[in-house]
Amino acid sequence: MSGLVICFTGFRKKDELNRLIMLIHNMGGSIRRDMVSKVTHLIANSCGGDKYQYAVTFRVPVMSETWVHDMWEKRKETTVSAASEEMMSYKLKPFHGARVCFFGFPDDETEHMKEVLQENGGTAAELEDPSCTHVVVDESVVQSVPEKSPVRAPIVKAEWFWASVQNEGSADEKDYLFEDYLETMLSPSGRRSSQTPTTSTFSLRARKRKRLREAMSKLVQNESPALHKRRSSVSDAGLLSTSGSFLDCTISPEKQPDEVEAVRGETPRKIQSPRHQVFAELVQTESNYVGILHTIMSMFKQPLEDLSESEGQLLNNTELKIIFGNLPRIYEVHKQMLEELCWSASNWKEDLSIGKVFLKYAPDLIKAYPPFVNFFENTKEMLVKCDQTKPRFHAFLKICQTKPECGRQSLQELLIRPVQRLPSISLLLNDILKHTNKNNQDYSALEQALSSIREVMTHINEDKRKTEGQLVMFDIFNDIDNCPAQLVSSHRSFIVRCDVVELSDGLSGRGDSLVFFLFSDMMEVCKKRSKAFNSLKSPNTTSTLPSTKLSNGKPFKHIRLVPLSNIKRVIDIKEGEDCHNVFALMCQSNQEMKEKLYSFTLADEETDKLSFLRILCRQMANTVCKADAENFLTSLDSHQLDIDTSELTLGTLSKALKFASRTKMKVGRAFSFNKTPSKLKRAVSTMMSPFGSTTNLTPASQLAQMRLASCNNLNELENSSVKEESSYVAPMSVQPIRKNKCSSLSAAALQRL
């Protein structure tokens, strides 16, 4: 602990404190009574007090007393430092010693908060428990102070709980008191500073709670509109919406309520024309949409970027870019478009051109939206991953969700709004067009604007489909063993996959399960790998390089990469009793003059054969720049092409038997010396004889001394017990040309062994 300056808080036993001070001094540390800037660590016995709040605010590590005792046990290890990152596991948890009651939350949220509480050193308690130290309430549901709450326990909002988790230290309860929140709702101008719960203020707090309960009951009975206006509930907000969507009723944070009313126009809605009413709804929804984008940028993106530059970062720069990187451009375009729409609303005329505004910003929309929409799945996956793996980031999202600007909605729910906005604009423009007279000069502009918005959506969909096809290409490449590198190309996109069984022997073998990955200009043919076959490998061969390559976990093995220009004809075999889902491909490469016919049957009954063949023909026609794709498709009978469509044994057992039969043939050829079946059983599992001199022997004579270890010939074992002079003779294929004196073994010699 050399160089560390330590302060204490929360200790009541003087003997215990003196022992800790003595240990720290003996380990080279120093002690300070007050919490000053030189203090490097605070040792606390409880979560609370001025020293504790100072340490949490300025991110001074708050350690438990176990830290001192464990460092004393390791005092002889010179490489161990009390200030290392490894020792941060001894930090005091945010809810150390706290007994917290959760009131007013849904059951699933209560269970989740209890789990987080236990992970951070706290214990769940009931409302009637006198040992309860904190009561956390859901301020959006609870309208009054719980009657049976313990007198000494501060009643705080849910934001206090999540702020403590995010800051890795218990937040100051005075900043999150539920009573102050109720006072703010009742009288925003009369908010009084909260008092620290002490013994002298218990009676005052009791009287205050009684007054608040009476006031809240009167407000509920009178159905005060002000109370409902301030409630941040999604259900209440939906009642105020003209379209039933929360997007249409969220007030922009940049605009005050009076400004929003000015945007709506001074003309009462009853005397507005239908065209003006729909336009007012368009402006209102656009204002709400820009407000949501502003909330994401200011409440989520900017604070996270500020934290990423400090020690307490929640997300790194890569994670921030994936989640928020494509959003600023959309925000800027719609903010500029909203300004022009608001000017049109303030200077409304029936002949005012609305379509020109959208025609002006259509090029900007087509540039801003595709990057966000195309990679929205990646954004969502990264957000979910960080939410599940980073507890402090999860707490940050929970804190933001409690704010009125978010409307009790999560960041994931807010981020989906850009995906929904363009279709909403298209519907509103279509409604404005219906209420616009054809003689109005804005009619043609609205038609062009509506067409441009639809072109933007079509471009986004096509670009998204192309991007997804290119991303799938990388996944396919990684799943195929020995896949050619030229498969991955920027001009190529994935179309469809088809599982087949080969009926011919040209590609892999009759009965093999193949997979066709059809791309825009090529087709990758690969073979399925069975997990059962990989498990049959010998343990002695698993360490070799080829076996390791085969057992790399890739489900497919590359067979052939076929350019679509090499496929000359697609043949649809007519259905019959013995012919079902069969087709053939006539192929001819530039190097081969002769055409080859490959026949297949679909392995998946759910795949429509004719649909797949037509998709294949369409891609073939696009490759060779021909308009009519039907010319590539021909329908024939199976007997016309002499295709054997008999039932194939495709089960796992039949494949194993087929594999075993092939393996038996290979083993027989490997171990057979003279290819004589009668000699094969005597050639397996041989070993060198220990008898006779091994000096002055030719290689042939040494090989002649090999004998069977497995004794497969039972007749020889019986003869050895009856005839003592019988001898074991080596196979004819290994007998030496020159006679060897020790080429045979007597039974007596075998018994001596």
C-alpha cells in the first residue's frame, strides 16, 4: 500500500478501526481524517454519508475492509499492489447492507430488480418489514406515499436504484425523493428543498404525507385534467393522439406547448378545410418525429459519447458507431424539412405547394435512410448485446426510460421510428392528394412528391435486399470448407438455397446430399457433412493436419463452383409414380466440348421445384443478357434421358453401411500383401518375433520372423497343443529367397517363452 492515502467512514467500533489503521501503516499506506483531494481510496462500512457521496461523485474507489485484510495476507508478495485492477474486486457494492422494498412495479420488473439488487450487495424486503432501509416506487403508477412504509426508510423513485447501479455507488437519496416528485406535480413553483430523514423531522414528514394523500384523493375524485396531463403513461398519451400512435402525440423537446399550438395554426379545427386538417396532422407528426430523434441524440447519444472519453465509459467508440452512427444524417434532413413545413403552416393558403417541400428533400432522404435501414438489424443486435452484457449500460437505459421525454419507451422502441416514418409520410401525402382539387397547382407537385417518396422506399428496399444478400455471402463462405475465394465479390448477391440428392455420378456420387447456393451469376455446389461420420474417425488420426481440417466444424464441403453461363439447359422431369421432384442440368464449360448431364431430386419436400427452376432460369438469362428465361427450361420424361429414379436409401444407417463397405475395401487393399483372401487374416496385426538372432539377417529374413499376435487361425492353436514339433511359418509373400536357419519356431521354444 505504499503511496496510498486512505480515509474511513461508517465505522463505529474503535478497536476495529485502530486495527485497520495499524495494518495500513505497516503496509506503507497513510491515513487522512477528512476526505481531501489527496485521498486515493475510501474504506466504508456502509453506503451513505458525506464522505461516501464525495467518493462516488469524484470516482474515488470505495473499498471494503476485506481489502485490507486480504492485502495483509499477501504482504510478502512484492509483485502485488493494492491499487491494481485485480484488487478492484474488493470494491464496496452499491447496495451493501441495504434492505430495499420495490412498490408499484409489475411482477416481472420486480423480479428483475430484485436480481440486480442481490448482485449489487442488497437484500429484498417487504413494505411492512421494520428493517427495510429504502422503498423504491414506480412514480408513473403510484399516486401517493405508501401508508405502511417504514418511518426511517426514504421513499425514492426508480431512478435512484438505476443511478446507483450505473455509478457503481449508492446515489444520494435526497435527489430522488418521491415526495418531492409529488410536490412538483401538485405545485411546480412551490417545490421545497427536501430534508434529510432524521429523527427531528419524522413528525413533519408524517403531517406532509397526510396532506399529500388528502390532496391526491381530492384530485382523483375531481378528475383533474392537470394531473392526467403530467402523467407519463403511454396509455394516457394514446388517448390524446388523433391516430392512436404514440409517435403522433409526443411533444418535441425543442418546442414549448405554446409553440406547438402555434404550429397547429390559429384557425379552429372545425372550420379548417379537409386538406388543411390533413396537412396539420402531417406537420404535427413530423414535429413529434423530430422530437423523438432529438431525444435519441441528446439523451442517449451525446451522454454516451461524453462518457466514452472518460474513465467511466459505458460503450466504446465501435459500439456507439454501430448503434447511432447512421442516425445524425436523418435527423438533420428532417429538422430542415420541419422548418419549411412549420413556415407553410403559419402562412397557410389553399394553393400553397406542399409537394415542392418533399421534392426538394427527396435526394437527401434517399441518401440518409439506406445506411440506417440496411444495418438496422446490426444496430438492434448490438444494442441487445450491450444491454445484456453491460450492467451499467443497462442501468443507463433504465434511467432514460423513466424520463418523460421517452414516454416510458426503451431505446430499441425509439430507434425503430425511422423505419416507420417514410411509410407514414406516404400515407399522409396520399390523403392530402385526395383532398386536393385537380385544378390546384399543388396537385401535380403532390403526385410527383408521392411518387418520389415511393421511389425512395423502393430504393431502400432494393438496397436493403442487396446488402442482405452480400452479408449472407460471407456467412456462406465461412460455412464451406475449401470454398473458393472468388465466390465473395461486390457485384454478386445471394439468391436462394436448394437442398438436393444427386442421382448421377458426375459431381459427388449417387445418393450424396448436396446443397445448391444460387447467386446472381454463379452456383456453388457443396456436400453436406454428417456429424455421425465425423465421430467415426480414429483417435490416432485426429491429431494429424488433414483430420483437423476435416473436423473444423464447417457443415459443408466444396464440390464445384459453376458459372451460370456453363448451364445450357434446365430440364424439368415430369412427375410419375417412381419419379418425384426430379430435375436435370445440362452443362458445358468452355474447356469441354461435350455436354454433361447431371440429375438431382429435391431433398426438401417444402421446396417448390418449378419455382426454383424458374428462378434459376431467370438468373441464367440475366447472366447471358437474354430477355426470355423460359427458353432455358425444358420438360421431359425420365425414360427419355435414361435417368434412374429408383428409390435411394438415404437413411443414416444405409449411409453408414455404405461408408463401412468402402472402408472395408480400402483396408483390405492396404493390408493384403499378395491379394489372396486366405492370407489376409494372417497378415493383420503382426509383430516381430523375439527368437533367433537378428544379426546378419537380410530385410527379407527379418520380415520372415513376423508372427500373428491376434492368432486368428484357430486350427494352428489346436495343432500347437497336440504336435510339439509343429512350427509357425511366415506367409509365402514374406518368406526370404535365401534359406534362414532361424526361420521357424518350435513348440518347445514357445513354451520356454
